Amino acid sequence: MRFEFKPSFDKSVRSLHGKEKYDVKQFSAQTVDILSQDRLLHKGIGLKRLRGDYWEIRKGLKMRILF
């Protein structure tokens, strides 16, 4: 599967520090990879449909990504 980070995504993580920015992008890429191959998510990762086409994915308590 081919994917790309949109400029709006890069803009939204711009205010994060280097390590946090890297972690968010890495986690997002891993999530896309897992979902594209219909693999099971790890227990520490929570995927939840919020409303309509809005989803939330969590890794632990601190990292939350909406898409």
C-alpha cells in the first residue's frame, strides 16, 4: 500500500519536539501498515470510531491521533 503524509498533517505536528514528531509519524506509518494488511492490533494500541468518518488511534495514554 502506498500512502503519504499530507501537508496539513505535517503542519499539525510541527509544534512537537523532534522525538515526539518522529514517534507520531512512525506510529502513523505502522498503523497504516497494520490496517492495510488486516493484521491484529497490539493490546496497547486502541482504534476507535468516533463519528462518521472520524477515527482515533491511541498508543498508551499520551499519544492520540485523529484521522
